[in-house]
Amino acid sequence: MAPAIIVNKAGDGPPPSQADVDALLVSITTAKFSHASVEAAYALTTLLQNSVGFRGLKSYGIIDEIKKAAGEKKNPGRREGAMNALGALFERLTTAQRLTEVVFMVQEEGLLHVALDACCDKTTTVKESAQYALDALFNNLSAEARVFGLLPVLIKYLGKKSGKWQGAVSAFELIGRMAEKAKMGMESLEVEQEKDVLREAMGKQLERLIPVVESGMHDLKSEVSLCELDYA
């Protein structure tokens, strides 16, 4: 995993051309090997970090291309590339520019739904890349963004009638990880203060969370029920 770069503004470099961005997107979604796709995804995030930052996600059509590639049923390479692109963006941009959390969790919450849906893909590499994207997002969000951004998006996904049960399993797992992080312990003052934020905020979300948990426990798919029982 690349080291975090804690800044809140874009770099000083000139804006890249649309052709440069498009070339990287093509490399990400057509690479023959997974590692080459991830390297191209990292190159794209570096290009954004050094120039326009998160603003380039919409202006260069990056988000639209990711969604399009993720939905191509007959092309698993494109679907995997879409998840690799999401993973790299989640991993690097959220820590480089905290405003990106708002983009991913509020303005473009559908991106997380796309990653959750990809957890049920028939192609193993696509599922693995989707899990990479989800892990990258969870691990790099601030405590506040997990509760006030990620948790509402997960609850909304779990409430969808069209949601896929494998995605529901992953959503419940993320909620469980959030609860685990909120447990009191003997860690540094900074870490324990972050846990205080999580505990207080999650307590305020319980009213919305309990019906979702109850629904999951009665789900017809045993995988969802078993997953939720682990965190009940």
C-alpha cells in the first residue's frame, strides 16, 4: 500500500490532457494482468494528485467511465479494471484530499454500491478487486466519514430490494468492522479519541441501524444471516 499523503489541495502541476487521462483509463480496463491494471490505476491517481485533484473525477469523465466499465457483463477485464480504479482512488485520494470523502460518500454514493454489487461477480478476479476497493475505502476514511458517510450509504444499500445478497454480506461485514473499531482498548490517546467519535456517532445511528440488522437476520440467504449473527 502506498504511503498516505496528507494534504487538502491538489498539486501545482498543469492539468493533464483528456487524451492522457483516457489512455490511462484504457490501460486500467484492458491490461492483461491484474498488477498492470493496478499500476495504471495508481498512475491515474498520481496524475490527479499532482494536478487537478478530485475535481478531475467528473471533469475528465473518470467516474462515468468506471461505472460504464463495471456494468459490462461480457467483459470481465473491464469490470476488474473498474474495481482496480476505484480501489486506487479510494486508497490514495481520500487521504490526500479529505474533501474526496464527500465526493465518494455523498455526491457519488453509487460508486460504493457498484463495488458491493461486484462482490457477487462470477469472475474471481473481479470479486477480489471489488474487495480491494472496499478495503481501501474503509481503511482510509476518517472516523467521522465512516459513520456519517459510509454507514448511511451501507444502510441505503441494504434497504434496496434490488440489492444482491453477496453485496449485503460485504455491507454487513463493513458495519461489523466499524463496530469492532469502536471497542474500547488500551491504544494511543489519538486512537482512543477516534473510537470515542465512532461510539458516539454510531449510537446516534442505532435507530436507523436496528431495522436493517433485523431484516438481515431474517434474510432467506443463509450467508447474510450468518454474517449478521457474527456481529449481533
